[in-house]
Amino acid sequence: MSREFTFNAGSSYLSQDSGLHRLMVELLQRADIRIGGNRPWDMQLKAGGVPERVFAQGNLGLGEAYMEGAWEAERLDEFFFRLLCAGIDQQVKPARLIFHALRARLLNLQSRRRAWQVGEAHYDLGNDFYAAMLDPRMTYTCGYWRSASSLAEAQEGKLELICRKLGLERGMRVLDIGCGWGSFMGYAAERHGVHCVGVTVSREQQAWARERYAGLPVEFRLQDYREIQGRFDRIVSIGMFEHVGRKNHRHFFEVAARCLADDGLFLLHTIGKNQRHSTSDPWIDRYIFPNGDLPSLGQIGDGLDGLFILEDLHSFGADYDRTLMAWHANFEAAWPRFASTLGERFRRMWRYYLLSCAGAFRARNLQLWQYVLSKNGVPGGYQRPQL
């Protein structure tokens, strides 16, 4: 029988002789992780106080300690894969994070005013930085690796799969909710002859996309999704729904339903979580995606209830593991170009982000879903195209 450890460490950390070091050794052993071991996923302590920070703050303390160089693991992705498979994250529940959970459940952290924060904090880091990490089209979502051997092939494969799922035809008008750097819009316009309108909350993304796809029938708007007007033959939202928030799911689907033609299709591509009542990771919320809120299957179902008919649901979250590892390889290779401006703390933060997420998808702790939705049902039924 597993034990659950709940701690309230108060305002100061406990000393190592409190026994928390031995307790952390015991917990990590359940995940086949050794402190001071010689395997790539073993944990190496470089400074004191790490166990105290973990039991006081959970992954927030673990991540901040890593950013500060207090501990190391040669393969962070494998460290987190083992940690999550063993359910260690569910056994350490710091009392001081109760407020974080209540805040997410009681407040609308993704209001119109707050919606712009993630653009400023994350997506506006700099187009040169993302160009070094991503594929040539700057596609910052999960690739589709079924027949791909490179990141660029995986991303183009994903874009083509989406185009086929939507049944794009020349001259159609397509809305992209959360268009990023315009990878889908550019691809769909170039390969399938459609006209696209995309919205983003990132000024850097809008500027890059306008220059990259100048001359194509595409329009990039700096706009919150709640302000969208117009009618479209098809709608996509690829990797944006994670920022909508549970209190806004219904409004999001109402906007999509209002904007979609009666015989149109809507493809929603989103990361998902396995449990409805879980909250966002506090470290990711503070350092990577402010106000993020991963949806569960049930929450998505509640949001679209009575507005859309589910035509197809495709799960390929394991592909995100490989995508994140490719981004990490690109990031590490390009780091010398950014070291002097971003600094070592940022490098460790970004490494922790990419590799902890890769481990989470590998452990099936996180999912990736593509929904195909219609307003009135596809006559005769919908058939998923193969790629």
C-alpha cells in the first residue's frame, strides 16, 4: 500500500538531519531512481536543502532547485518518466500549494485581461530563439511521426493530416484560433488554396508571420478569441485550447459554433490531462505558461455539449515525447548563440521544461488529442483520412 506524504514546512526549511533526506531516498527508490547513483536518470545532489524544498513545495521547489544548480540528472527526461510512472508526484502533496489549487478552481485566470500575459511571457521571447529550436515553419505543437524521420517531416505530416481531416477545398475560408507563427495557415494556403484568418495574442508571432507569408491569402490578427467575428467554412485551433481555462471552455466553443458554417468542420488539437479535478503544475505556471489549464476529456465534453457533434477523436500523445526531444536537441545545439543574453539560469529552466514534459508524455501522464467536430453531423458519417 502506498503512502501519501503531506507536509507543511512553515516559513523555513527543515534541516537535512530531520529525516527528509532519508524519506526522499525511499520515495525515489520506488521509481528506481538513486540519489548519487551512476545511471543517467539518477539524481545528483549539488547543494543542501533539496529534500526540504521538494517536500515543502513539490515540483515548484524541485524545479527551482534545479534552475539554481542544486541538483542534476544526466537524463532529466528519464528521471521524470520514472518518477511519474511510479506516481511519486501524487504521493507528495505540500500543504502550502493548496492555495494554488483553490485559485485555479475559484478564479477565472484566463480572463480577457489576463489572456495576453502568456504571449508576453512566453511567445514573445524572441523569434530568433524559437527559429533555432523549431522546424522551418516554426510549428510549436506536437508533430505527427507516423512516417517521419525528422522534425520538419513530422510537422508537415501533422499539417497535412489536419488539412485532410478538414477536407479542405480551394477557395474555402478558414479560421485559425491561436495561429502561432502561422505554420498551418501558410501550409494550407500554399498546398490547398484556401484563404485563412488567424488570431494570436503574441505581437512577435504576428510580425514574423506577416513577413513570412506575405503574398498569400492569409490575415494575421492580434486579437483575443472572444472578439472574433465572421463566418468560416472550416475552423482549426492547434495548441491554443490549453490557454482557454476551464471557466471559459463553454464560451470558446460558443464562439467556434457562431463562426462555423452549418456544414463546416472544426478541428481542435490540444494537450490533455487524465483527471478532471487536477490543477496546473505550479512550476510550469510560474515559469513557462502563466495561467495555463490543461483540459480533461470530460471538461471538453462539457464545453461542446449541445453545440457540436463529435465526428472523430484521435489520440497520439506519444508523438509529443519525440517532438520535445527534437526541440531539446535543437535548443542545446543553438545555445551558444543565446548564452550571453539569456544566461545559465534560463538554460536550466528551459531544459527542465522540455525534458520534464517529454518524460510526462512518455509516462502517458499527458495526452495529445485531435477532435473533429461538426454542428449537425456529417451525412453518412465521417471517415478519418490516413496519412
